[in-house]
Amino acid sequence: MRIKDFADKLEMSSLTGEETLLKDISKVYACDLLSWVMSHASSSDAWVTVQTHVNIIAVAVLLEIPCIIIPEGINVEEATLKKASEESIAILKTDMDAYEICWRAHEILC
């Protein structure tokens, strides 16, 4: 599913440009430990994390993860948003917690 369609269906806000919403995702992966994400996430995942520092972009680039979802209305550091835009990584923000994101994503992605 295209990131833009996913974000629209789940009423998530995009914190990066429209051009970052054109890639596809096929599932959601939720984890906050960067080393664990690097060894378990896949390139077609939307990644849910409470981490907001610029290192999440490095992990997303390394794994070719096209989308990071920030739950619970957490604010994202400006440097992270800038780097995400440079690397064409979508950052979505929502007030939902990780459980609800995964539950609702499962309903529309499966």
C-alpha cells in the first residue's frame, strides 16, 4: 500500500514532504531498540518507534525502510525531520499508541 493511502486511512499527519509518501509498505514493525530493528525489520516495513533522534533515519536508510511512524503525539527533532526529507524517508505522526497503530494497520494491510 502506498504510504500516502496508509496515512490517510489511519488519519496520520505527515511531517515530511509529499514526495516521501509515494513509496509502498506491506507491514508494520514496532520496536525502539535500534540494533534490534537493524537485525529484524524489512525494507517494506513502516517502522513504529518513540525514538526521534537523527539515528532513526540512519537505520531507515540502511534497511531501506520507507516510513517511520511516531506514536502518542511525540514531537520529532527538527534535525531528524530535515534528514528524513533529504533521504526521502516519510515520517508520520499520530496520537495512537504502538498497539493501536499495529492493530489498525493489520486490518488494512492484510
